Amino acid sequence: MKIVHAPTEIAGQMGIICTELRKRGNPAAGYNCFHTYLNYRGDIINTDTFELLKELDFLVKNADVFHFHNANTFIQGFNDLPILKEMGKKMVMHHWGSDVRTVEKVSQLNPYPLPPTYYTDEEIHNQLTKLSQYIDTAIVQDYEAYPYVKDYYKNVFVVPLACNIEKFKAVYPSPKNNNPLIIHAPTNREFKGSDYIEKAIEEIKGSNQFTYTVLEKMSHEKALAMYQKADIIIDQLLCGTYGMLSVEAMAMGKPVVAFIRDDIRNNFPSDLPIVQATPENIGEVLQELIQNPEKRYELGQAGRKYVEKFHAADLVADQLLKIYEQL
């Protein structure tokens, strides 16, 4: 099965998935036209739309499956989809959250408002309507994103974020460390709830011993090196789920703090070890972890086991191959 992933790399997922698919004997190529300071280094081709279009004829003739990402296809306006559909190509759209999260539905589902995404609610509706005319199957990473797409596609699969666990050495927080390093690494401060975190840090720093570091505008590779030194990692407080930062932190054996909505947590495995926090109680949650190094160590071990069981790249690739076969 020849598989093409395009055109947007999100959280390194395209590269991880393509590498794993190749290990299973499936020629897979990833083409990324979305470039940021994170500079993910997966085994994909970083290009631009103009250069990618030069290869489109070859890809259409030779590939069996087109796995699109982030509500993007090869051509603006999705004008490539009727051609691919007519040729009988298998297609799937992988939505990642910000491409489908409407203000209206956020207000219905989430206790906290989120900043608007790069599309208006009307644009999201129009895009999903057109995409689902030609693509029957969508993939989302968890049940936070699921409600935004479920009414458009015939099939929606929930496939966890993929992690190359063997690339992450577990460095568990020392149970003897009384000055823990807390790291927060927001790519979008408003979305992550960074102001609430920093307000809480200011309130508790007088009565607790710890070091707090914010990582911003840093490449993914450099950020990973910093995560290795952490004793506590704070992900996000508003969205109601966890992202790739949490997965990588748990793979390194770090305790993770995030807000997980109850309805979403119920759809994760029961042993999800992420420490629950909200904008209202983040200070209390951090204080308890700061004062309990043994608990940090235990949470780190639980996180590593959780990622091995739920987010391992080989398990995710197996799930995707089953989906491809059903298209």
C-alpha cells in the first residue's frame, strides 16, 4: 500500500507515522508545506505548495492512499478532491483541533472560552461540508475534537497521538529533590492559559521552594533537552484535553499537569496519570506536587507506562493501517 501524507506537519505526527508505516513494508511519503520555529525533524520532505504541485501528477498516478492533515489538501479550495475521488483514490482527513474548533461549539462544550482559531465558524462549516463531499473518513486524536466533525463525515476514528518512545530516555524526578524545576512551554499563551499559571506561580513562590522556567519560541529539539531536566511539566489549562507536550513529557518520565474535561477523561484509559488542574486551583495543585517529591517520582513512572501502552508509534500505525484497509 503506497501512502502519501500531506501537506501539514502537526506536532511531528506526519514524520512519526510515515517512518512507522515504512517499517511495515508500506512505502509512505510525507510532504510538509507548513513551517514554524518548532522545526520538527521527522523523516519527511519539507517543501512548499508550488514545489509540491510539480509532483502531484506522479503522486496521483502512483499512490493508493492520501492521508491529508489539518483541513488542507494539495490545492486551495480542495479542487484536487473531485479528481482523486473520480480516480478511486482512498482518502482520509486528519483533523487536529484548531482547524475545526468553532467558537459556538466551544461555548457549548467547554467551561472556559478559547481564543478563536484561524478560521471563522462559517469558514469551518463550509470547509467541513466540502471536504466530506469527497472524503468519507476523518481521524481525530481524542474525544475533545470528535464533536466538531462527527456530523459531517460518514466515519470518524479516534487515533491517539503517536510517540517514538525509544527516542525518549526516562529521567524520573528525584524523590529527594526539594527544589523542583517546573517547566511550561506554550506555543500559544492564550490557548494554554499561561496567565493563570503565572499568576499561581507568583502566589505560591513565597512559601515554596522551586524553580520555574517558561520555554517559548524554541525549536522542538532544544525544548526536548530542557524537558529532560524538569520535575514538573505544565501543559494546558483551558482546552480540556492534553497535547503532544504531555505525551513527550510522560515518555520522559515527567509528571504532567493539565485540565482534562470529565467527559473526555472518561474516554481515555482509566490509568491516565495527568494531574488535573483548573485555572482556579492550579496553585494548590502545584503546591502539593512541589511538597511531595515521592509523588512526582511515582507519577513519572506511571506516565511512562501510560505512553508505552497507549501512544506507542507502532500501535498507532497498526490502527491507521486497519483504517486504510476499510476505506
